[in-house]
Amino acid sequence: MVLTSLGHPLDPDRFGLLRASDDIRHDLSALRERLADDGYLYIPGFFDPELVLAGRRAIFSQLAANGELDPGSDPMEGRVAPVQAQAFALDAAPTFKAADGTVRNPDKVGAFRPEMAAESDEIKRIVFGPELEAFYQGLFGEDCRHLDFIWARLMGPGHGTPVHCDQVYMGRGSAELMTCWIPYVDIPLEVGGLILLEDSHRRQDQLATYLARDVDAYCTNRPDEVKRVVEDGGWSFPGWLSKRPDRMPATYGGRWLTVPRWRPGDLLTFPMSLVHASLDNQSDRVRFSTDTRYQPAAHPADPRWIGATPPGHSRAGKLGRVC
Ligand SMILES: O=C(O)CCC(=O)C(=O)O
Ligand SMILES: [Fe+2]
């Protein structure tokens, strides 16, 4: 199988595996050292898998009720409904043929579904529960808090997430903010899990201009930006570092790192400045994951992502400055 990201084949010689830290998960100084060395912590089996499967059940049963899953399959498998090939434009998104020859609709299950997670007690139990609170409290060595927004992704067959750092989307608060990525389904390589660019935490100089940006910030003295951001409610730039994941290792060094199979219960955490993306989903199953954020409680929190109904990238989240 050729692994692709945004349709571009990734060089197998520039591809490797994440280092697991489950053996040191209770050793705080070893964890901190590992985070500083590697730029991430991957802890397989962090959660009780049953807890995570309950989250999957809650979301997939809703998808099934909405008619978004293959009606002939078990909703827990997250299989996307087969459709006629002519029902969508072949050049708009890649299509994937299932073993039985049916073509699956790459757009049937939309990628970003935060509202489903916001309304799910099962998901909130996981991402705002005692396990992660204790973990980050230990890691920070002080009380922690989470951002309130839950980034929930239901990635159907098709392209993954372009290359980016989270800083440009949520960088107005603590410099110690950490992302926590959680898989709710088995994700072998063809289902398209997260990929991290090795040693990109050591490339901060090269990334400095990009990391200083903010998708919701605009220049008050640039009429085109004022129109795009304030009047139209858009972003000053899309936030991507690149739409060519295949070129990143040559540009920044390092390899793309992932695991052969993510499992419900695993956890991956990394800071705002680590370069990441995801593999394309070449299967007929939905790749369901959440990403949520944690920081020292005493630090300022990005106002876009906190409160009962976080404003997010809406007009309330826009920030004008003279450039
Ligand atoms: O799951 C994905 O495809 C992207 C996740 C991500 O960008 C993140 O966890 O910050
Ligand atoms: Fe991200």
C-alpha cells in the first residue's frame, strides 16, 4: 500500500514510527525529559478502552441514525454508505473502491463535527475526565485546565489534514498549551491516522514567521484583509504550513512518524509548535478522533476556545492590528 497525504505519496525512506512512552507514564521526570527530547508523548493504552468505545458508540449510533453509515453494517464499524460513482465529481476528492467493488462517497461523512462531541456526555467524560486532568497536572507540575472546545473529526474516505502547527489557531493564551489527540477506532495505516514531523520542535527558527501568525488576526490597514476577515468572517490565511506533506522531510529534515495501528485507549500529546498532518483515509471506514487542549490553570487561556459556547473563529474571535 502506498501511503498518501493530501493525495501525495510519502517516501517510505522518510517515514518512521513514534516512540512509545507507556513504560514511563508514571515517572514524571522521565516523561518531561522524553517530551523535551522527542517533542511529543505517545502513550498506548492510556485509557480504559471501554471508556473510549462508549464514546465511539455514542457518536456512531448518531451517525447511523442520520443515515450517514452503511445501513447494512454494524454502526460500531463506522462503514460509510456506498454510493454510485457518478454521484460525485471524480476530481473533487479521491474515491476508494471497497473489496466488493463499490465506490464509497468521500464526502458522505464530513470531517469536522464539534457539535456532536459538545453534546456527548460520553466524549466529555473522556476528554475532560480525571485521567487527563491528573496526567497534565503531573506533567505541568501545577494545576491544569482544559480549553472547552472539543475538536471532533469524523474523517471519511478521502484526504487527511494538511500540514500545520496548532499555534496559528489557538495561540493567544499559554505558551505551554498541549494538544491531546485521541483515536476512538482502530486506525491501521490505510485508515489515516495522525503523522508528526520528526524533530520539528527543533526547527523553531525556520518556522518562526509561520508560528507568529494567527488565522483570526488581520491588519486594520489592509482593506482586503478587513473585508475577508471582518466583513466576510473568514480567516486572514488558511493556517496550513503546506499542502505538500511529501516535501516536508526534505525542507525541514526528519521523517514523518506514526504508528502501524492506533487503538482506542491510546493518547498522543504535543505542544503548539510541533508540525503535524494526517494520512489519507484509503478505507471505507470513518476515522474518528478528537483533539483537545490542556495548559497550566494559572496561565491565560485563548478566549476563542473557552466558555459554554466558545466563539472560536467567529467574528467575536477576530483581532485587528496595525501591520
Ligand atoms: O486528526 C487530524 O486529522 C488532525 C488533528 C490535529 O490537527 C490536531 O490534533 O491538532
Ligand atoms: Fe492540529
